Amino acid sequence: MAKKKIRKKGKVAKKPGPELSIALSKGALFNGALALFQQIGIRVNAPSTEDRELSFTDRDRRFRFLIVRPADVPVYVEQGAVDIGIAGKDVLEEGGNRVAEMLDLQFGGCQLVLAVPQVSRISSAQELPSGSRVATKFTRLTEKYFSRLEKPVEIVKLYGSVELAPSTHLADAITDLTASGKTLRKLGLKVVDVIMESSARLIANPVRLKVKYKEIWELCSELSAKGISKKKFKK
């Protein structure tokens, strides 16, 4: 009786996972970030707004993207939940998270400004009376700003629709982001000072920067070679 040949099953090779995980901001910076990756040849399969998917990969599976709230991007990066992320400079300064700022990506430009009602005679921050109420989403930056001016004010923390605070007598002034000032003017406000300039930044987890130095450096080099970013990263 002929013996049956037993075929040994070979080990199935595992497909390599994404090289890098990247946190992207929901909202204003999202489309700009996708366009940036597409410019350097990364074929991005972005989910549609109807899908409500919070993670996806590029077609070549080099990168895994997570979509999170803007303020959470540096938290995900700092805690090592992702390798790198894209966040506004305003978010980084407000959060104060320990991350490595790699590149100024030169999109999503805006300003954090101090604004008061157009009918007000105030034309500078110094003219704002001590004890004035200032509504803002950026409490840390606002406190630092008025501390530098040695101007005591009451900070009113809001999570949205900050521009409405003066017209409802919730606050005497606001600090908020603006790209052109058009919305502020439409709501009867005027800018009296620019607190800081902001744009999208590429940030990295300091530990992952050492572990995945080659992968992160290559991505930074690709962005710099295309002239998309202002280089901050030193090899």
C-alpha cells in the first residue's frame, strides 16, 4: 500500500504594516493635509464625510491616518498613540504638549487676534480697562498675552461661537483665530492686536523620532524637496 505524502504547510508571510501612523485634524486643516500628501505622491484613500470613518491607510499601506479633534492631535503624538501628526501652531502653543516640531507646512495660515466691538473707542490692548472680560477658546495663550502686558483681565472660557460674546454682553473683548477678519467685521468686531501667527505644523513623538528616525526623516525630506514646507528639522 502506497504511503500518502504529507504536505507540510508553509508559514504564511505576514504583510508588513504601515511605516508611520499619522494624526490629522478634523475641520479646517484636514483637506490641506490630504492635498499635501498627494503632492508628494502618497495615494490617499480618504473616507467620505458620510462614511464617518476615523482611520484609513494610503493605497500602498505606507501610512495609517487617524482623524481626531484638532486639540487632540498633539495629545495623540505626545502619548505615542501615533508617530507624527499635523496640527496648527496655535493648538501646539495652547496645549503645551511635549512634541518635536518638525516642519512648518505653510498652509492653514491664520492669526490669533484680540478684537473688540467696532463701536468701541479702544484701538489697542493697552487701552482695554483692567478687569475687562475677555472671551476665548485659547485661555493659556490669552493669559500669557495679558500677563506680558501686565494687564489684569477676567478670562471667560468658551468652546465655540466666541465672536458672539461681545454682542451678548458676555465679554468686553475676545481673542480668536481669523484668516481674513471678514467674519469678525461681519459680526461688528475689529482687530486691535495680533497675538500670534499660526499655520499647520508637522510634529513627532520624541521617542518615535529616535526609533523611526529614517521613516520620519524621509517624509520630512520629501516635503522639503517639493518646497512645500519650511524646514525646521535638523538631521
